[in-house]
Amino acid sequence: MLAYDPSLKRHYRLYQDLIQAIQDQDMAKLEDRLAVNQEGLSNYMKRSLKTLAKHLPFIENTFHYPYTNGKIEGTHNKIKVLNRIAYGFRNLGNYLDRICLYFSSQPIQ
């Protein structure tokens, strides 16, 4: 596929280089790939490169610190699922009690 379309090959190679730089946590390589000549790139790729460049300091932080917000997002998702299957509690206190029961094995007093 890539042999038939040089534009597709260029886009794919750039995409793979960006992924590799992030996986290797190589900031210099990432900055180098973001500074690529954007002539001939699709508007989608240009927008993606611009967004990555805009958030570069935050991306660099992820290279240095192992913290994520995955646990918080998981908790939020569980509450949303509970809300979907609860069909709406009439009493907010009961709803909050149900959330507490969902996240702990200890009974509420």
C-alpha cells in the first residue's frame, strides 16, 4: 500500500516516528519530528502536529513523572454506569449511599 502512494508513505512514516519517540520517551526526537516541513501534509496531520506542539510541555511532564489520572477516570466511569443502571434515585442520600456501597465492601451505618 505504501509503495503506491508516496503521500501516504510520508504520513505513515511521520506517524510511526511520533509513536516511537513517545514510547522511547525521547523528547529531542519528538521535537525534531514536530518541526518537520508541513508542506504537502494533510490538514488533519497539520492539526495534529500543531496540537502536539501546543501541549509539548505537558507531554514532557509525562516522560518525567509516572502519575496518571486513570484511577480517577475509572471511578468516574463506574459512577456513570451506576447512574445508568439505577434509573434515577428519588432521594440523593440513597444515591450517595449506593455509590459508597458500590466502592466498598463495608456496610453503611
